[in-house]
Amino acid sequence: KAGVTQTPRYLIKTRGQQVTLSCSPISGHRSVSWYQQTPGQGLQFLFEYFSETQRNKGNFPGRFSGRQFSNSRSEMNVSTLELGDSALYLCASSLDGTTNYGYTFGSGTRLTVV
Amino acid sequence: GENVEQHPSTLSVQEGDSAVIKCTYSDSASNYFPWYKQELGKRPQLIIDIRSNVGEKKDQRIAVTLNKTAKHFSLHITETQPEDSAVYFCAATFKGGGNKLTFGTGTQLKVEL
């Protein structure tokens, strides 16, 4: 059974550009959450999607957006990149969008903004 | 607000000793408390979790205890091994936050030979 797949693994972008990251959850999982991990701020919640609907959103500016497709795959987009957006972006999937079965993280996308 | 405090930030133990990491949370209505292990360059992996209706849970060398009155929970690792060396994160869900996990700041555990 494949785990949570995130692509690409690494990205280097220039300030002002935009970026799209992809997350494919474990087969059958309907919930995808996104987290940003930095040395200074730790793991911070970005948003959660369940059945193509955003159910929850963290305290990030509107430059951060996401969506979920009918096959549960999710994408997040960051526009007008800033140096401070450099981070490891992790997605986590869960079976039914509750904590009953726990969350499984992907290996993340390492974004570097130069 | 939603807050999880984690201590210590670094912990060094000798192989075979026990390690304890503690977290406190701010909302008495929190009901789910997972622990994740993250090795260098790898994804966080769920190692154990506990719910508010349980006081303790064990899985081989790992145990988690929850004190709802004091609003804190702890991870206990017995008979530590070098492969236990990693960063450990506690987390909690908060009332009104859905299934959003709020994480502690992490503990770098080093098991020395």
C-alpha cells in the first residue's frame, strides 16, 4: 500500500514567483492537511481538505491557497513568494477526516526561495 | 489560545536508560494527543497517540500518559537504543479547531552509546 506521495521533493524558486505543490494521499483516504515546517516556527497548520472542501484554515496570508480534487489528491499554491516561505511543506492524510485513524505524513517538499 | 508547550528541547541519555518528554496544553477540551518521531531528513511518523478518555497507553518500549486535570501528557521511552535518536513532537487537537493538530516545538533526543 503506497504511502502519502508529495511532489516535487525539492524546489528552488525566486522571490515573486509562484509555486504549486502536489500531494497524493493514501488510497482511500479522503482528508488531506498541509503543514509548514521551519526551524524557527516548527510545524504550523496551513489548511485541511475533505471531499474537495476546505474545512479548516490556519493563520497564513491569502498568498497560500489549496484545493482538493475528486480523487482526493490535493495541491497547494503559494503566490508572490517571499524569502520567509522557504520551508518543508508536509501534507498528511487521514481515512475519514477524523482523528480516529491518525494522520500519516508524506516526506514533504523542500521549498527554497532565493 | 491554542498552545502546546514541550520540554525539554534537547535530551541526551545513555543507551538503555529511559527518556521522558513532557507537553502541556492550554485547552481542557482537547481530546486527541499524538506523538510523532522525525528522523533527520525524513517525514514525521506517528509513534503513539492517546485520547482524553484514557490515562495511559503502551506500545512495547513506548508509553504515553495523560493528566487531564493538569493538562499535560508525557512520552516515555524505556531501554533506549541508538535508533531512537530523532526529534519528537507532541501535538493536540483543540475544541473548535476540527482535526487541526497544534504541535509542540520538538525535542531532540540523542541516545549515546
